[in-house]
Amino acid sequence: MVAIIDYEMGNVASVQKALNFLKIENIITNDHNIICDAQYIVLPGVGSFMQGMKNLTKKGLDLLLTEEVVNNKKPFLGICLGMQLIFEHGTEPTPCAGLGWIKGNVIKFNNTGLRIPHMGWNDISILNDTFYKDVNAKDFYFIHSYYVVPENKKIIAATVNYCIDVTASIQKDNIFATQFHPEKSQTSGLAILKSFFTQNA
């Protein structure tokens, strides 16, 4: 069972639709008991870093998710804001502490000369192919104005160029996260989701 965390930050339904298509058992929930019993955790999200942290904290999910993912090593997939929130610090709209599972910061695109947010399809460069081996096309759907800067560059699994090279996904132990939306990235995104849950079975 996959627990898709509902903390009022959007796009849970599209994630569920993708998992249903892959016939992966899942539930959208913020129930602590269900999350503890689940085999996997997915943290999606769209919107402000600060609001995301407020919503997680209000529901007691910050401590619960830390226990399940960091201490109990439950397989975790973060998507978009869900990737950003696992870092130490964010800046949207003002400086704010994150979950702190990964050392690093989340900062805003600045002086790129390109449209912000970075929105639409873009090719990624794969550095760690653990969950990318069955991906035929490297074109994924992005929508973000902020990006993660990991302290340890070795955890970067893929990058995307938007005037500068930025982190498109990270992988560390039981944690895998993407700045792009695999659930909106058609066959390539579905291939990543299938690979993640198959390899962690």
C-alpha cells in the first residue's frame, strides 16, 4: 500500500490516477495509523514552501514522516514541493525551516533571462539511472520557481538546464525525489513510478 500524503497542497488526485493506472494499491490520507501501516510514502505538492511546512506541522505529519522515512527507512518518493520540503531550508516566500532530511537549501531562480516559473516540458540529464533504466524519453513536465541546492552533490540523480543546471531529482538511501511531475510526464513518468515501486517491493 502506498500512502499519498494529503496536506492540502495539491496534485494528490493526479498522483493517485497515475498509480491506479499502474495498478499500484494506494490511498490519499493524512491518518497517522494508515501512514504507519503503509509500505511506501509519497509526498506530492504544489505551492509555497512555508505553507507546506505549516500544513505538515499542523497535522503532526512533520514528526510522523521523519520517524517513518528517516528512522524506519520506509521507501519515500517526493514530488515537486514534496522534494523541496525534505531539505533544511526554504525561502518561499520568506526563510523557513524544512523537514531537514537532506542538507541543503531551496532558492529562487534569479536573473535567468527566462520565464519564471520554469513551466512545461524539458529534457533532463541522468546521473544515477537506478529508477531511469526503463525511460525511453528524457522529456519531463516541470512547474517551479524555486529549486533545490543539495550540499552533497553526489545525491543528485538528474539535472535540468534552465539557463543554469539545476537539480531535477535526488536519491539517497530510501529517499527518491523529483522536481518534475512524473504523474504528468506521460510514459516516461509512469516508467519511473513503476520502477520505484517495483525495486522497493
